Amino acid sequence: MKIKKITFLFFLFTLFLNSQKDTTQLISEYDRLLSKNQDSALTFCNRLINVEKNEEKAYGLAGKAYVYTLQSKFDLADVFFEKATQQLKNYNSLNKNDIRANVFYLYALSQIEQHQLESSIITLNDALNICSENCSFMLNIRLRSTLARAYSLANKHLEALATSHASLKKIKKEPLFSTNLILKKEYAKELIKASNRSINLYLSDTIKHLSYLDSTKNYTALCNEFSMKHLISNYKGSISVSNADINFYQKKYAIAKQYYQKGLIFFKNKNRKKRVEQILFKIAECEYFLNNNSKAEAIILKQIENNIWSQFHLLEYEATSYYYLFKINKRKQKHTEALNYASKYGEKIRSHLKIKNASDLSVNDIVHNKKSKKK
């Protein structure tokens, strides 16, 4: 019975591929499966690779590579992206530009996950060049949004915010905007992303870019208001985290902690493990500044013990963890432990700075490095 069911599903899948050559549906199906279950996305990609030809096969290879990236299997991901790129070289049909650009898009996402930020910016611009003709409106917005993210992570914050702002204008000018819920959701998404770009610009120089903290508040408030008006619930977690960040950098740590906890519940329900750990770290920071040393220490030690930051290629979090452990033990007057953590912090931050490209260094990285040397 089970074999018959599998055969029937495979038949339906083949029928789908043969009858639906709409690339938007193909890409949407991959996105849907990936958001639900990575194994299902892999199965979908394997069938594309085995059944289809040309660009569809390349997309299957790239989709599989991106799943491997999310699973931190970076060597395997590189192999399959190479195969996808090679597959694209064999075919060049203009009516498949969405698929071709999406292969580049997935590759750029993988590069971002591995902190290859300059490379991801080049890849995304290549994808936008492919989309100079015959690409869907939504794909153009997706590419530009991701480009803004890559700029932001590479500390090119003005470029990031300008790109987000241009995307917001582009979405709102689309003729169907007033009646199309999908476009409204994209607009809400870009508002919260613009909020993130704005606060990152503020953090790059809190004196020079002080006004951008107000911009962050405005973008967050607009997103919240717009989402409530149009019954969009997708970004509740991100709105909570943005409000938390605003309060955190205003040193309102008790209020920030409350917002972070709301965001934590949202992302736990979505099974967004990386986001959950990042929010937990911010809660630990709040606990530290509220002098709740034991609570802060418990969160940080658990993340270190579980090797969380190596797993997600977020080694700056690992380094900063040791800085907080040093400060906590100093407060407790445990001088030997404090000295050990200070030494570990210096070692980790130097290691982190060696891994990052010079263009990826942030102001905070440099400040932390100076602090570690001083301690």
C-alpha cells in the first residue's frame, strides 16, 4: 500500500512538472517545502535533478546545495552549486531567466550564511543583470532586498538603507499594490528590513548617525501599523525584536527584555533555531545589564557548551560571550576565573578577526579587539 502511495505521488509530481512550466510555481513550491521541512525540499530537488533538463535541473541542484548550507554542510553545498553553475552554462533560454536568476540568488544566500559578503554582493548583482529582461517583479524585489542585507552585513550601511528605501518605493508604485495581499506582505517585510538597516547604520557610529535611531523607530512603527491594518501576522516576531533593539540601545534593558521574550516565543514556534539563539544572547545581555548575573551566565554557558556559534558561523558571538563571562566573574570577585575568560576572549576575538576579510570588519570588532588587548 505504501509503495502504491509513493508511486502515485511521484506520478502526480511528474504530471505537475510536465503540465506546469510556470517557473514561479516551481520556485514557490521549493520555498514552501523548505519553510516546512528540509527533507521534503531535498526530495523535491532530487526529483528535479532526475526528471528535468536544462534550467530546472540547475535549480534542483542549487536548491539542494542551499539545503546543505542550512545544515552547515558547506563542502557539499559548494559541490552542488558548482554543478548548478555548470548546468546553466549548457543552456541559455531567455524564457527561463527567473530560474537562472534564482540559482544565483540561492548561491548568494549560501555565501551570506558563510560570511562571504563581498562575493555575495557580486553574485546578487549578476542575478540582477540576468533580470534586466523577462524576470518577475517579485524576483526583482527579492534580489534587491537580499542585496541590501548583504550590504548591511558587509558594513556598507548607507548602501543597504538606500537599497531598502528604493525597494519600498518600487513596491508601492506597482499598479496592483492597493489590492494585492502578496505585495502588501512584501511591503511590510521591507519596512522591517529597512528598520534593521537603519539601526545598523546608527550602531556604526552612534554620534554621527544618531538620527537613524529615530528612523528605526519610524520604520518599526510603520510596519506594525501597516501589518495590523492589513491583518499581516508574518512579522510580529521581527517587530518585537526591532522594538527590543531600540530599547536596548537606549539602555532600557527591562523593556528590551520583554520585547525579546515576545520575539523568542514567535521564532521558537517557527523553529528558527539560529534566530532563537541570537535572541537568547540578547536576553543574556539584558540580564547582565540588569545585574542578574546568574541568569546571564546560565544562558551564555549553555550556548558555549552546545557549540552554538561555531554551528552557525557566528564566531563574534562566541568571542563576546567570553567577554561577558569575564565581566560577570569580575563582579563576583572570582579573579582567577575572570582572568581565564579575559584570556579566552582575547584569543577568540583575534581568531575571529583573522577569519573575517578586512572589508568585513565593523567598528564594534575593532573596539572589542582594543578592549581585549587592554584587559
